[in-house]
Amino acid sequence: MFDLKKAKKDSGIRKDALILLEKKIREEFKGDEMMFELHLIRTLEAIKEGWISLEEALSESLEIPKTRKVKEWKTK
């Protein structure tokens, strides 16, 4: 559904780190491929934009905290 190949390439994240990130997200969305892809794309974008670090993405839940304002997550 989403262009994951391009998103991964554009992220600049090492292949081994991408594998770990994909595994973490897949565990959160077992059996729901569309949600997996959506959250992977959103996480890669958040890392690319500097909203979160790769380390934060790998160590924390990938859900957006309810206290965070929506406008902080919008792209330019």
C-alpha cells in the first residue's frame, strides 16, 4: 500500500537498525499489514524530521502520546 522501499531509503537509517525497527513495529501490529506499514512510514518520517531519535523509536512504544499536540506531528 505504501512505498516502504522509498521511505526506508530516504530515512538514511542503517539496514540493521531498520530490521530492528520493523520487528518492533510488526510486534505491535500483528496481523495488520496496513497498520504496520502506516506506523513504519510515520516513525521513519518522525526520525527523519528529528521529532524522535532512532534510539527512542526502538526503546519506547511507537504510539503518539495523547498529551502531544497534533500540530507538532504535522509535516511541513
